[in-house]
Amino acid sequence: MKLRDLDIIITAPPAPGWGGRYWILVKLTTACGITGWGECYASSIGPQAMVPVIRDVFERHMQGSSPEDIELMFRRVYSSGFTQRPDLTVIGAFSGLEIACWDILGKARNRPVYALLGGRMNDRIRAYTYLYPLPHHDIAQFWVSPEMNAEAAEHYVDQGYTALKFDPAGPYTIRGGHMPAMRDITRSVAFCSAIRSAVGDRADLLFGTHGQFNPAGAIRLGQALEPYSPLWYEEPIPPDNLLDFARVAQAVRIPIATGERMSTKTEFTTLLRTGGAEILQPALGRAGGIWEMKKLAAIAEGFGAQMAPHLYAGPVEWAANLHLATSIPNILLAETIETPFHDALIKSTIKVEQGHVCLSDAPGLGIELDEDLARAHPFTGDGLHLQMQEAPCDYAKENHFEGGAPTANE
């Protein structure tokens, strides 16, 4: 069983585009005809530029190898070009290809991926969701309205969710960390107050940011949120100085969660060593794939830390996240995005029920991907998956942050 062929599909979810502007899906086929699907959550360069990167990684380090040789292929990629350090683009390319290898291995053995990772540790995975606008909400006003978010929170709790994420704390910019505007602190407190009043103790509050504050600013905001006891304070500072997370963690009585923009166990282990985070949020399509994050879960277990795989992508990465989550003892939560397009793309093969996911014993990732649907929605824009604004935080007028969701295929 040798890896032979690679196909790449760049698909764009319909507006409003929950999950990003595009998803990079990869399809591997072995010489004996077994196919596997993966998803590359790599977005430092445009998707058309990622295509030759993915092909180069596959042809240089994986083609002709057995899909079983995941450790060997990872070390080839991690060391390529005399690097031996995390590289978001190259490791992002490999991550999707690695996920596809696991899909192949499961199908070849007629076993689910989690069974190959040590078996089913968890029958059900507790899921969480962002607070998204309800049909009657003004989508532009939703992101700055505590009342609308509280209404959405009640809706999702009634569906069975016990953890809700929201991020009202102002813009994330190319300028790095900044001090929050006082209005952003006030709004953040108002969001926590309104949502906590709406759901009581039926759900945990997950306070999201996008690394937009410097350590002192993150501490100011975090301390203001402490009375509402969020389950986590997500990525309060940029990930470019991992040692700074410990400064925030020591000053704020809310567990720090981070990892969406990090790659490989190397970066995450730095956080664990310094006490910078209690909850790790790898995106498996960027962080090294399933096996690398299985290793990280074991390391985190030794530090008493928990895993909460991140998802701002499509349902193939979601499936990979869930197989990892099913196999490890220190899973806290797994992010999920429920849209008709996410569901249709995998033909409803994985579902959220009462705020939880229970994987079947279907082979591989357990998904049936609608290839025709994926190809029928090509990405035609020139934006990146997510884009940071150039304008700085506005301390005179209200900052208006739209949750990172594009409103068009642009």
C-alpha cells in the first residue's frame, strides 16, 4: 500500500462564510485504490499559492511511501531544508496530508481512526459553538450587542450546548498587541453579564480574543471578566512570544486557552513548561496532524492540562479533531460549526446531538465527502482565510469587530 496520487480542492462556504473564506481539501489515493481525505488549515499565503506547496510536500516527502510511515514522513517534513522547527505553511500542508493518511489506514483496516489511536476513551465528546446571529438578528449589529448575544446563547443552550464562545473585545490588527479601549472592556463585561444572566449555570462562558492585546492590556481585561467565571480566556496576546503567556496566566484568575495559530508539540510544550496555558487548542489541519497532536495530548496530560481542538475551517478537520478527542483522556471540549454547507459536505455522517458528538464505528474518519458539492463552490476571491485589519484600535470611537467571518466570497 503506497501513496500514489494527490488531488486538491479549494472550496468556499456560502455567505456569510462561517468557517473562513475557503477550505483546502486534499484527497490522497494509494496504488491499490484506497482514498483518504484531509484538510489543510494553512493560510499565511493564498490558497492558489498553497497548492504547489502541498504538492511539493507530497511529492518530495510522501509519494511512494506507505501511509503507515507517518512518523518518518513527519520527520522528513519537519527537517526539510535544514529547518527542524515549526513552519506554519509547510507543516500546514503536511497536516492535511497526514489526516488523509489516517483516513486511508482506517479504511484499509475497516476500523475508525480513533481505534488506531488507542481506542474509544470517550463515548461522547462535549462540543462548543460560537454565538452566531439568529435569523432575525441584524448581522452587523450582532457583534456589538450583548442583548442579541444573550438571546443567541439561550437558543444554543436550548439545543443542548453547555459551552458558548463569544469575542466582543475589539479589533485584531497587524500592529501586534495593544491596550484595550475602555469601551471594549465595558462591552466585554456587558457581554459576560448579559449571557451569564440568560443562561445561568447551564453553560460555561468561553471568552474569545484573537491575540490583540499586549500582556498588560490582557491582564486589565481579564481581571475585569473574573466575576463572571469564564471557563477560559482565549489567546489574549499574540503567539509570537510564548513566554509572555505566563505573565497573563499568573495575573488573571481565568484559565488561559490558546493554540489556534501554533504548530507542533514544540511550541505547545513551551507553554506548558512556563505555565502559560491550561487548555490547548490545536487546529489539527495546521499543528502537525493527528499523530503529532496525540503526542501533545500525552504531554499535556503530564502537566494536568486539557485539550480543546480548535475549528475555524471545514468538516474534514472537524472529523480529525473528533477522532483525536475520542481517543484521549484529557479532552475538555471540541469546537463545532453547524451550517447546512458543513453538514451537506460530509453528507450528515457526523452530527451534533444535545451539544455532544458520538462517533460511529465507520472506517477511517467516518465521513462521506460530497466531492461534487465541494467542486461546485470554488473560491474565486483573493483574500486570505482570515485577515487582520491595518487600522489601529480606535480609542475615540467605538470599535466594531465582526467576529472574523467574511460576508462574501472575496
